[in-house]
Amino acid sequence: MSKSILEELQIEELNPGACWGPDGWIMVEKGKAVTSYNPTNGEPIARVVQADKGAYEAVTTRAVDAFKTWRTLPAPKRGEVMRDLGNALRELKEPLGDLVTLEMGKIRAEGHGEVQEMIDICDFAVGLSRQLYGLTMHSERPGHRMYEQWHPLGAIGVVSAFNFPVAVWSWNAAIAAVCGDTVVWKPSSTTPLTAVAVQHIANRVMADHGLAGIFTFVVGSGSTVGEMLINDARLPLVSFTGSTVMGRRIAEVVAKRFGGTILELGGNNAIIVTPDADLGMAVPAIVFGAVGTSGQRCTSTRRIIVHTSIADKLVQSLVGAYGQVRIGDPLDEGTLMGPVVNKPTVDLMFAAIERAKKDGGTVVYGGNKLPEKGELFVEPTIIRMPEQTDIIREETFAPVLYILEYETIEEAIEIHNDVPQGLSSAIFTTNMREAEQFLSHAGSDCGIANVNIGTSGAEIGGAFGGEKETGGGRESGSDAWKGYMRRQTNTINWSTELPLAQGIKFDI
């Protein structure tokens, strides 16, 4: 099956790690090849030869040059290119989704769902191409018209993570491109084959429109390609998805050259469950949020803050639901949880479990490895904690769920906000007052706050991102497009006089 997936997506045994367009594949001689492994069985899938400094320079130069003409194409015409990209993704949704599953390890439904997100954001970009609005303001001077307009920034850098190897690129690339920017993409070296596949698809669309350099990519080490990208003054914006530690480094480097950043970093997402919550809704939302993608989403549910009066009942329901989670090959129908991505993730997970035990936590479900299924298979784990401790305040990128209790809604919100991250949050309640309190200024401090829906599975129509150590970035819908453009205020004097602002007289 894997061979047919690769053939349909034009992936060879050995692939170039840089490309700027239909005829722009760059195979670096004597370049170091990175092997992509199937996390389900540890078998190699294919290899990608990493880009060196020369390949990065060639790709970025082409993207910078392409921007000069791409920005002059009317936005609705750019939207037509995005329509064709969305249609090309529709044609290859199944093999590309299967490749996401094969290379990353998320179940097939999630792999296909990720490609659907790409299709949806392309559709969104088509509509956006006719809605890049600026405001008209009233001038204080007679015979003057004042307004603002938005211009594309240039070639932008996109650095994506392994857990959403194609969707995160599309959230940035579709919006940036329709705004008039070109895109230099550095994908995760853990999942490079999905990037190769997407580049093939983008190349076909660019060729159909006589374009090159709009969508480009470079696979390479952080110390070489990554450092060149974040230090490159030709890239006025860098969008980074990954760890808070790396995001802090990127923010500092890019800020020093007065570039902009869109940072999508750690999440430590919690759900508050009130005494009158509908547990028939809350339990499946919690399980999907905590177990989906094997706990490797930035929006994964990591903390449950439940009222003491229903804590035992909720835990009992969760344990029963966890017992029904089918763990196995993510390409098999019926599997609900696949492997984690690599051995370091396994090590981090079980180190976190041991720390939680030392802090007084009790494992009520899971806590074991599953070597009979494979080296990277683990049990999703539930731990009841007496209080929120340092290990809970850290993001463990694995299927570990902590249960905490509260007495008042004010206490619940305090526990909820008492972490450095601020991405996604939720409350399950049928009490209107508590729901509104959670969404108020004194409620959740996250970029996403939901009522009676889980923390995972944000729609592309809303701006996606979070606060505090999550980085403050916004991608995807709403007016997130403004992050990929520069604002310009314009004043036109159509009178025969030259009145100065604030009524100043300056006679010469």
C-alpha cells in the first residue's frame, strides 16, 4: 500500500530537499539524506536529501524575485490559483491523507481530515481574494479623502511541525499567497515526504498558470537552513509552529532585524466540567481531545478541572471510555489511536508520569508501554492529581490527561489560567452564568475559548492562535490575513487649498 501511495504522489526512494517550482528541484550533491520512518513499524519509507546553504539561497532568491510580479496580479486572479490548488488537493485527498498517516502516525480519518483542512482554507482564500478590505476615514481637513489599504509583505518563511505536516503550511500559504506574498517552507525533518508531495501538487498548479517561485520548500537542519531562514532580512515575516523554547529563539532573532513573526507554540489546554454539565457530551469531547493524534496536537486536552461533586462519576466514565479506545496501525479502519512519533516522545511521556506520581498523583488508567504493538505504542493515561504542580504546568506532548478538582467556578478559572500557555480552552456546563463568566474578561485567558465543545478541532473560519507562551500569533480565518500584509494610510487632497493638520498656520 505504501508503494502505491508514494507512486501516486510522485515520491521516489530518494528525493530532492529543495524546490522553487515546476522545474526547480534541487538535488544537493553529497547532501545528507534524512530517512522518513513509519512510526507504526519502524520501517523506512523513503529519503530526502537535505538542502545546503546554496540550495536555500537558490530557492529563496527565486521566491523573492517571484514576489515582484506575483504582487501585481490582481487579488481575485491570485484567488483563481488558490481555487485550482484546492481542486488539485481534492483530487489527491486520499493518497495525501494516507501519506500523512503513514509518515506521522495519526489515524487515517485524521490524516484525511488534515487534507480536508487544506482544501477548506483554499476555498476560504478564494473568497478572501475579493475581501482584502481597508477602511475609509473622515479627514479633518476639507477637500481631503483619507483611507487605508493593505499591501503584501514579500517572501515569507513558514516553519511547520511534524504533528500537522501539511495543514499548518496551508493555513499560512493559502492566505499569504492570496495576499500577494510568496512562501518559503521549511517542513519538519521528521515528516519531509508530505512536504515533497505537496510541492509536487503545488508545482502542477503553478505550471498550469505559468508561474514559479510562489510556493517553494527547503528541507534541512535547523542549524543550517533554519538559521539562514530566520536571519534572512529578505523574509519580512516568519511563521513558526513548534516548541516554546524554539519560538522564543526565533522571536528574538527575527525581532533584531525588525521582521515580524507569527508564533504558534505550546498548549496546555484544559476543560472545566461543572456540576450540571452534560456528561454525555463532555466525555467524548475529552477523550477525542486527549487521545486524538496520540495527544500530539497543540490543542490536545491535557487537564480536566472538574467539580468535586461529580469528579468520581466523570473519572469512572472516562476510564470506561478509554478502555474502548482501539490502539493499533493507524491505516486500519477502526483504529482510534496510533503510535507516538518517536522514541524521545515515549521517554518524555513516562518521565512526566513518574514526576506526577511523586507529586501525589494516582494513575487511574494506562501508564504502560505496549511493546507487543510496537516500540512507539503507549497506553493513553489518566492521572488524578491533588493539586496543580510543576509537571502539569509543562506541556507534555503525549496522551497524558490530568484530573484536578475544584469547589467554585472562580477557583476553577484560577486553576485553568495558572499555566504559562494560553492556546485553547473549554467549559462544559448548562449554567448560562458560568458559561458567560468563562468567556468574560475575568475568564479564560486563552486565544480560543469554547462552551460545550472540546479544545481540539478548531474551524478554519476563526483566527487560530493563543496568548502567553503560546506566542500571540494568529493564522487561518477571520482577519488573520492582516498579519501577512502591511497597512498603509493614504490621504488625497482634491481641493485647491493646502490646509495643514490641527489647523496649524505655516506661512512662507
